[in-house]
Amino acid sequence: MYMKLIKLLKKYINLYISSSVPKTNKLLIFGSWLGEKYADNPRYLFEYVIKNRPDLKAIWITSNQDVFKELQKKQYLVMMAEAPETRKIVKKAKYIFTATGIFDIGEQNANFVGGAYLINLWHGIPLKKIMYDDKHSALHKRSKLVTWVEKIPLRNYFVISTSTAITQIYQSAFRVKKSNILELGQPRNDYFYDKSNPVSSLIQELKSKNIILYMPTHRNEGKKQIDLDKLMDLEHLNNWCEETKSIFVIKKHFYHSKEKTIDKKYSSIIDVTNEKVDVQELLKCSNVLITDYSSCYIDYLLLNRPIIFFNYDYDDYLRVDRSLYFPYENVTPGEKCQNFDELLVTLQNLYVGKDDYREERENIKTFFYSSETQKSVSEKIINHVLNL
């Protein structure tokens, strides 16, 4: 307990000291997924700044050597989180953009961001309860007093939302005032509206097929395995895909990246969980999305294509993993399938053109997105943040 108190005291002292360091107005720092990935909303906003705002200095901070090398090869400004000079840069940055929280730029740098504008872009519109609202989270038990004290040197903390409904959720989820939530949209969805994006070699190979994308959410942060051999008759599925000239693409959450991949004997089923392919590109090129409780379907609503909800473990998921913000049936515009047989029947119906959820998808889309967030948003986000 004594050591914990000392650590907490040092954290607050460093935050207060760093808040007195003069900030460089045009210095923007970006990071994502605890420093491990070059992905998600920060990636798209970072690339927008590089391509469109030469007057600004954008630096990506990572803890992953592969990401570091990848960005160096692209000639982007990138720093390792552990490097001594990184902390100096972090102290001077006026704007810091993240996908999950401040640890995205390295745990060792998180205590030196006092006085900066911290912009949490988050990583998807939540269906599942998150942060302080998630009763399974350690944050849920943290007292409001501790949260309040911690945020004094982090007074410039903002979260990006997509609609009035989501803004209301974020007030409790992040314990912030409504004035600290900006309804500006998700930069990662700019990909859907930009026709100039290069196409990866994987997508080039697949684009002549009817692409069915399966993206299940994680089970208990990956602690519970998703065993597709037990969930599906893969032989039967592969035969159906061959008959319909379809390709079944599996992309699990990265928490499940160490699980066994699908046997390569299946000619029309591929597992790209560990491939370097961007999720937004997969969504944009797919004809049908299959998911369960993942927020990826909310991104997919912007494309108004069929969605299937393969919620085979619905009761267990709510009991053991996460509770939801909304009644599931009210916000999931697509067939609900409890087993593989139901899933295959639904796929066949969609293949022959039976799509009964077009209007419902449009209605749900307007719940999750304001009209201003149903288009490219990166330019607006940068302009707004620079004027805070």
C-alpha cells in the first residue's frame, strides 16, 4: 500500500510539473492501442495531417519495433516510447490523440502530459459498456474523488463522439462533462469516402468474389477461445462458398491472435487475423458482414450493406463478459443466428437477394451518427481541436 501511494504521488507531481512546460502549438502527438498498433482513428487522423497540413508537425509514438520500422520506411515522423528524447517531446506537445487512452503513447510518458489537450478518439461506437460503466472494469470501482483529482492537471481532456445518443453515454463512461465531448465523428471511416486509397494485395486477390466478412468481438479480452471448428461446419461452409463464388474471410479481435488459424485445406475460407490488412479496408470491400457484439457493425452501417448477427452465446456473454447500453434487438438491424444452420440459411437468402433490413439499417444509422458525422471528418476534427 505504501509503495502504491508513493507511485501515485509521483504521478501527480509529474503531471503538475509537466503542465507548467510551455507547449508547442503546432506539435501533435499520436498513438494507438497501448503503443502496440498503427491503427484505428489515430492512424487516419495522423495520415490526414501528414498529407494535408504541412504547417503542423505530427509524430507517432509506439512501443512496437515493427511499427517503428514500418513508419520509418514511409518517412513518417515516429519515435519509440521508451527513448529518452520522447518524454521531452511529449512534455512540449500541445495536442495528443489516442485510441484507448494516454497509455497509447507509452506508460512511461503518461505522467508527463499535464497541460496538453488530450483528445481520446476512442476505437468504435460502443454497444458494450465501457470504461467506468463496465462493472467488470477496475475503473468502475474507482472513486469519483480520485477521478476528479487526477483530472485537475488533465483539464483539457476531450472525447470524440458521433451523435447526441453517444455523447450522453460518454458522459458517464468517461466521467466527463458534456462540454468535454465533441460530436465530430470517427476519422477511420473517412476511408469509406476516399476513392484514392491504395488497395492491398490481399484485397486485390479477393475483390472478384462475393466477400463475406466474419468479425467476432473478443471474449473476455481473449481469455475465452473462439473455436470456429466447433461453431461452424467448415466443410459445408466451404462447399457453399465454392458454389456461390464467395470467399469467407475471418478477422478475429487481436486479443485472439494467438489462437489456431483455419486449416488451409479450405479453398474458400481464409483467416486474416494475423495478416497486415486494415479493418476499414476489409469492411469497405465486403458484401456482407457477420458479427455479434462488435462495434464494427456500427461503422458498416455507413455502407448500408447486409449485416448478420451470429450471437450464439448471447446469454453467457451478457452474464460473464459485458452488459450492453441498449436492448440488443433495438439496435442490431439484421438476422440473429444462434447456430451454424441458421447462419447458412441467412447467407443463402442474402445471396438470392432477400434483404429485409435496408430501411432499419438507415434508421439505426441516424441514431448512431448525426448528419455531420456521416462523411469525411478529419479536416473538421483538426480545425476544431486547434481552436479549443
